Amino acid sequence: MRRDIFQAIADPTRRAIIALIAVQAMTPSALAEHFNSTRQGISKHLKILTECQLVKQEHQGREIYYQLEIGKMKEIDKWLEQFRKIWETRFDQLDQLLSTIKKKK
């Protein structure tokens, strides 16, 4: 089952996991040390992130390391870009208005 990436990143624990593995690949046990959670709880979050293709697994011996899938993060960024443009336009308009008000004083 493929999950929605926005549903996956809605959870604060999963966002924190993404932030951690963006720096370096980590095992579920290493990730669990950063949370008030069990390895099994972290594994459930990793399963969802993997199903959304936000993280990928790499086997090294008996350990499984999880790392960020940059391509999927770009998909999120692309969706957010439309809103970024709207806010930048609004901030520019506000700057212009404030400049006009300041000049009138």
C-alpha cells in the first residue's frame, strides 16, 4: 500500500526522523535513542516513511540503515513552491505599502 507523503510528514515524530536521517543514515535502534519510544515504535514510523518513498533502506550486514530519499523531498518542495510564491508576493506588497506610508510621514 502506498501512502500519501503529506499524511506521513504530518506526524511530528516522522518529521523528526526525517531531520535526523537527513544528516546521516541511521538504524531504528539509533533513531529510538532520540525519542521516548521503543525500537518497534520507530520501526512503524519508518515503515510508513518507506511506503511513501521518503526514506530508503540499505542493508549493511545484519543492520538496516535508513536514509533520506531526496527525490521525494523535492516533490514536497515543488508542491510548497506555489504557496511560497503567493507569500513572497504578499510580503512584497506589504513592503511597498509600508514604504509608501513611511514616505507620507
